[in-house]
Amino acid sequence: VKARGWTAEALVVREIAYGETSQVVHLATAEHGLVAALAKGSRRPGPEFQGGVPLGAIGEAALVTRRGSDLALLRRFTARADLRGLRADIARFYGAAYVLDLLRAWMRPELPLPHLFRAGTTALRAMASAPPESLPGWVVWFEARALAAGGHRPRLDACVACGGAVTGAAAFSPLAGGVVHEACAPAGPRKAVSGPARRALMRLYAEPLGDLLREPFTAAQIRDVRRVHDLFIPHLLERAPSSLATVPR
Ligand SMILES: [Zn+2]
């Protein structure tokens, strides 16, 4: 059996106890998409795993790919972020659970989505020390980056159906993939979107993080975005993730 060793920055999106002392972990990575790996003896004390690889951890993974096997070997995992804050507060915990849920839904083996990966690690690091009032903003920021990374960036600057300019109130149609005039909206669910709500969505999808942090959204703007994402994300996933019910909002 030919084996190839490599290292990658990784985010643990799933962990399953395996046997008495081992784990199977699913790692999100920037360049290799989702990687399933067996961590032999990871739950024993020792320098390679520090007693186990926790869900949500961000760190450096040393891996060996085995030809003919979908399951790599995880030789070592070294945590590179202090995320203890995510377990110290229930709202942060629920926010992180939702981020991990979306990463599990959208990460695929051998499908590099570096922007999705980076959005996930950035959101978890930020949420680990975020004050409660800023959590809903981090959640909608992550959703927007994840949607864009997956090719689902909604059209917001004009009516998706007719291409005409949108001024004032309009509707968001998940089926159309963006904003439409009320008269143009296809059948199916939609959500009314005011002019200010549409401008908040445009900022969220267009502006770099630094600009958004310098001029943060109001609570009302985040609620406007939340209502659109509450409709759009279950439409794209073809199900409502269970963690959406408890996400900070
Ligand atoms: Zn139209």
C-alpha cells in the first residue's frame, strides 16, 4: 500500500468515537475539501492528540492518505486556536453548532472551497470571544460568505426575473435566487424586502469584513437579513438544519 503524508490546516466538523481509544474525524480543509480520517489511539493521553480531537477544533492535521481507502490516517492534530469560549456561553455554542452544520452540508471530499473554509474558521475564532450582542451579526456574515463561496450569492441589485431596476420595496424569492419585483415573483415562498433591508443585504455581500466591522449593522438590519436567510438557506439545503432553530438572532 502506497502512503503519502501531508499536513493541512483543518477544522473538525464531525467526530465519532471509534473502538475504545480511537476516533473517526471529518476535517474541513481549504485545499482538499472534506477529509475523513482515522485517529488511532487519539483518546489516550499523549502528545499527538492531547487526549482527543474535539468537535469544532481548528489546528494543524498531519495526515497519511492510503491508496484504495476513503479513510486517511490522522497522525497528529495540533490545536492552533483557543476556542474554549464557544463552550463557555450557550449562545456562542449554538452559533458555532450552526456554522459546523453548514460546513458539514457544503463541504465535499476533493472539492476545495477555500473561501468557505476560511469563513468558517474566521467566524468560529471571532465568536469564541464575541459579546452576545454581536453573535447574530457573525452568523449572518458567515452565511453570506458560505453562500457566495458555494456559488449561491443572491442577486440584489436588480430584479432577477426581468433585469429591471429595483427601487423601494421588493421581494426576495429563493427560487429566483434574489430580489424580484412583486409582479415578477415566481410561484413559491417569498419575503418582502424593504429598501433599507435590501441595502443591508448588498453591504453584507459586497463589503470586506474590515468595512463591516468599522460600520456595524444595527440590530434591525441584522433581523432583516436573518429573515431572508431563514428562507433562503433551507431552500438551498432542501431542509431546515436543526441548529437553525437555536441560532443567535
Ligand atoms: Zn422584475
